Amino acid sequence: MAPGASHSFPISWTPTVEGPMQLRGKVVLTGDQNPQNDVTQPYPITVMPEGLAVITIGDGSMMDRVPVDMYWRNSLFQTLYYPQEINMFGSISAIAFYNSFVTNLPQMPVKIWLGTTANDDLSGGWIPSTALTLVFDGNVDFPSGTNTITIPLTTPFVYTGGNLVMMVNRPMILSITVLWTLPGPKRNSTQSFTTAKLTARSFCLMLLQLAPQQAPYSPRHHCI
């Protein structure tokens, strides 16, 4: 290969251990004149249990502070996923988010609800949490760097069709760390990759002083 050129190499590999891990590529070249650049950056993956179908919605090319906002003291997010995006039925046992954080944020409290609705969008307002099923209520590690955050659900959700509703709450915390370190229009260093365009299918709410702590979690103010 010429200097500066790139080439794709197909790799066949069958993992034997489940869970998150990182892959790296390494160049092995006789007479290598610059061995310092022979290893690629780590590529994070998550090995799922055998027989589990993994559905990715969107391409992850957008970046925003959803579904959890780490700048404010709490946040609430709701979005819809459509049947043509899911394209199957079954039990949802885990949800994965993508993050790109400067700061390591371990053991952050998160709540997740799932449900279905006949509404095609959220133009009529939030769907209250009391109309959904609480599928996760616990702490989640959000490491620094670019990662896939896989959250095994405490209560798997049986999806039988319709528009899937997901509500995610980051409960109120008493202390707050300001993380405005990145230049450019996206200044907050705790960005998350979104997987779908945020139109009337999604609402978000971020608060500094007051928190939507009580059901039905259907606040009046929102951003689209």
C-alpha cells in the first residue's frame, strides 16, 4: 500500500464471551520503518447472547444531549419508534445508547419506560409514564470516550406491534458539574449520539432547580 492509502480487510471472528469489549487492528510488516503507528484506535462492540436479534434504528450520525442530559441536574426524554423501523415482534430485553463523553460518569441513576401508542407523533403532548411500563430503574456507567451503553432491562418488554414509546428520566441530583469544554456549536462535553431525527416524534425537558419526580411524568414544557 502507498503511504496515506487505506484499504478494507474483511475479518471473520466468532466471539466466545458475551459483553462489551474493544477491537483493535494491528499491522504486521517485515521491515516496518514506523512501528509506532501500527495499532488502530479501539473500536467498541458488545457481544450479545446467541439467538438475540439486534435492531439499530438510525445511523448515529446526529449528536445531541438525549436521551440523558448530563449538564442539567435532571432530564426527561420521550420518543417514538415506528413498526417499519423495528420490523419484528418479540421481547425487548436490553436497550443500547451511544455516548461521546469527555468526562467519566459512573453509576448515574436512570429510569426507562416502554409502551405502545396509536399516536403517530407527540404533537398532542407527552404520553404519561403511568401509561407505560417501567422497565429499568437503576444506575448506569457512562465512561468517557465513544462507547455503546448497553442497559439490560430489569423487566423485559413484550412488543407486539404499534408505535413504540420510550421515556428516559435522569432523576434529580443534588450536585452538578459544569462540563463546557468543547469548542464549536456543540459545547457541552456530555454529548450523546442520537439515532433518529428529532422531530415531533421526540420531546425533551432539562431542569436545574425543579424535577419531575412524581408520576405521571408528563410535564408541560418541552423541546422538539
